[in-house]
Amino acid sequence: MRNELNQVDTTVFLGITLDAKLQWGPHVNNLSNRLSSAAYAVKKIRHLTDIETARLVYFSYFHSIMSYGILL
């Protein structure tokens, strides 16, 4: 049985988007989109709850996205 591998332009490995040239562009774009959504959620929840709850949402949602893979 012969298994053929398809060539792709980008792939995601352990949450890090890699492209064929090992450049950061696709990963940065993906990260930017995710952080934009997280910032919007934090902004909206801030007006509905107290500061401590908003801070909890920030650290659990926005900060976790931002800090994942930061050592790379």
C-alpha cells in the first residue's frame, strides 16, 4: 500500500502556523485575528461585569492566546 502525502502551503503544528518557507506571516495573521476577537470580548464584558471578572476574562482568554508559543 502506497501512502502519498499532499503538499500544502501552510500547516498548523502545536498551535503554531508554519508555511513552506518557515516564515511567520501566516502565524502572525492568525494570531492577530484571534487576539482581535479576544479583545472585543474583553471590551464587551468589561461594561457588563466588575473589574475583577473582566480581569479574569482577560487573563483566561486574551493573555493565554498572546503568551502561547512566545518563546519561539
